[in-house]
Amino acid sequence: MKKTILSSFLMLTVSLYSCKKNNGETVTGNLTYPDMAEAADPAVLFTASNGVKVYNGGFGSAVAADPNDPAVFYMLTDRGPNADGPAENIKIFGKPDFTPQIGKFRLKDGKLVLEQTILLKNAAGVNLNGLPNLPGAGSSEETAIDLNGTVLAPGPDGLDSEGLVRAADGSFWVSDEYGPHLVHFDPAGKTIERINPFGDGTGGRKIPAVFARRKPNRGMEGLTITPDGKTLVGIMQSPMFNPSKAEVKGSVVLRILTFEIATGATKQYVYLMDNASLTGVSEILAVNSTTFLTLERDGDYGGAPTSPATFKKVFKIDLSNATDISDAANGATGKLFGGKTPEQLKDLAGIQGAGIVPVSKTEVLDLLKNLPTVYPHDKAEGMALVNGNTLVISNDDDFGVIPGANGSFAAKILPSINQVDRNRLYFVKIKL
């Protein structure tokens, strides 16, 4: 009898694996994946003036499996703990010198144990921060202030990291919500190359100019790599403001970007979000060179007594027959169709009317229905695939805090379980 998605209710066991140590010794063993594993004992990053503890969690923006060790997962933070300020477009940074980082976690006794922290650095080896970029070079149009209200200077190479790839050589690729930037880091976290629409990054290579029109704080949220290791594939979280915010109101048109690492050649495809009310797409994950999984969600808490989440789903998509909407001229608004950008076409009818074929899309998993227990989080953000058919899903815990009164922080309590949010990995067997 064939297993279904509901077989995720059972414990998931990985077959015998083997790996080579440096001395050539082969190590074999069995690993059982639980339904869920939580990060053990996160450190306190600092305590706010109102007594709220800010944890050095935040590692759930993305997750990447270690191909050499099925018990190891690399997890990514974003720009650090922040809160809405006293006016629009003012953002309070609780720890302005926070360095975006990758945590190496080991699954042990049903818990995620942090073994190593890799701080992300620029090409000179200086720690990065998460402060907004300069105008014209990836700015999110936010003014950053600290907890005392002091205005903070923009970060020329600040990074709001969201997508993570671990390459076969142990290096990492990270995508972000500012530029958007694609940044290649060596295994120790030092920048090898930084790529964006402006060409001012390390190495000078660019992604298409149209990506500079990303909605602020809704940049390249997801990133993956094809199994052959040759092509990065990123997806934008929300419809870009292309040509303007007003012109794309109600649009569900997102862009997927493919980037050949060796040559820098790119292609672009249309992805149609389920509906315009959603927060957007949080992740993309390669199954093969043309088939991918996407994670699409709302911004509400699963199982909340009021305003509970209604949409957190994984889809299988295929690029094989989709139209490449790249602009050979690399114009600021990209290729136009009947005088309109794809974002202006807004929906399936508009896209098809312009002769564009979007990527195909089929539902694979509903996090709110196909897990053994209630999914309590608001931000499902990362995915990895292990053992061929076991999907790993991470949540962004926001360092255990949310914006509070008077520009401070409040504890981020999950309503359905009445606990502070923590980084977790959920393991679900899926049928591809």
C-alpha cells in the first residue's frame, strides 16, 4: 500500500548512511527523524529595558541540509531583532551591530543543538550588519534608529539575509531582501562575491536591473541550487513594484530568477501566488533541474483562537514549459507585454492574455492540515529535502520577540501553545 502525506504522522527513519572521515574511515549508523525538533537552550542576546528577553534565535529564515551528515542542518538568521518605530518607515534595531549568521545545528536526542556559528563578513573580513543599504544601492526606504532614538547610518553592505544554499565545496550562497543581493560566502563566512542589480558588489556581476524594483522588505526571500550545482534559483516574496506600487495593487505575479554560476546568464519566469492577501512565497527548493517546491503562506499564527492562519502550503512547480520573460535590453522595468509589465497583468487571465505561460503549480502539503499536531507558528520560512522524500521545514522565531509598546519589544508568544516562539524543524514525508 502506497504511503501518503499523512505518513508524516509516523517517525521517519533514515536508512543506513556512510561517510568518510579525513583518515578514510567509514562511519555508518541509523538516524531517526522526529516529527519536530526544537532548538535547545537558545542564548539570551540581550534583555530589553522592559525586561523582555531577546534570544539569539532567529535561525529559521532558511535551512540547508548537510549532504555528508544527515544529522546536521545549517540555519540562517535575518538582519536581527527589530521593531516598528514611532512613525512610518522608521525601524528600531535592538542590536545595531548584530551580524547575520549561519548556525550549524545537530539533531541530537530529538533536539537541535547549536554546534557552530558562522558570522557573515564582507570581502575584507569585517563582520556584516543588518542595517538598511544606501539609497540607490538596495535601500529599503527605512530610517534605522537604535533603542535610544539615535539615527543609525545606512549599512553599505548591510544584509537582510533570507535564502540559503550550501554548495558542494562547503561554501554558502545567501539571498536577501535589500538589494536584492546574491552573496557567495566561503565556509568561514567571508564574502567571495556579491551580486545585485546595481553592479557595485564584489566582482561586478549583475542580476537584471528590474529586480531593483522589489517591494521594500519583500526581496529574494527564497534561494536554492539545482542538483548539478550549476544554477542558483531565487524567488521574490511578493509582486515587485514594477512600474509602481499603485500599478500592481492586487497583483499575484511573482518572479523566479535562474542564475548560472559559471557564466552569470539569467532567465526569468512568472509564478502566480494563490491570492493577493498572502504574505507571499517564503522559500524555493530544487527537486531536479526543472522541478521545485515553493512555500507560500499568510502571516497569521496556526491554531490561534482569533484570526487563525488559513494558508501555509507547499507546492510543486515546473519550469519546463514556462515562458522566459527576460529582457534582452535589461531595461529598468524589464520586458513589456502589450506595453505592460508582467506585474501589471496581475493574474492568470492577464498573463495568459499576453501570451505568457507561467510555471505549473500543484499542491503537495498543507502545513495546517497534514502535520501530527497544530502548526503554531506564523512564519514558515525554510525548506530542505533529506532522504529523498522527507521535507524539512523551518520557522523564523524573530528572536523570540515582536514589536511592543513605545518602540520596545514584547515576547513573541505562540497563541495555540502559550509559549515563546523557538526555532524548530518539522520533518514530513511527502510524495513527489
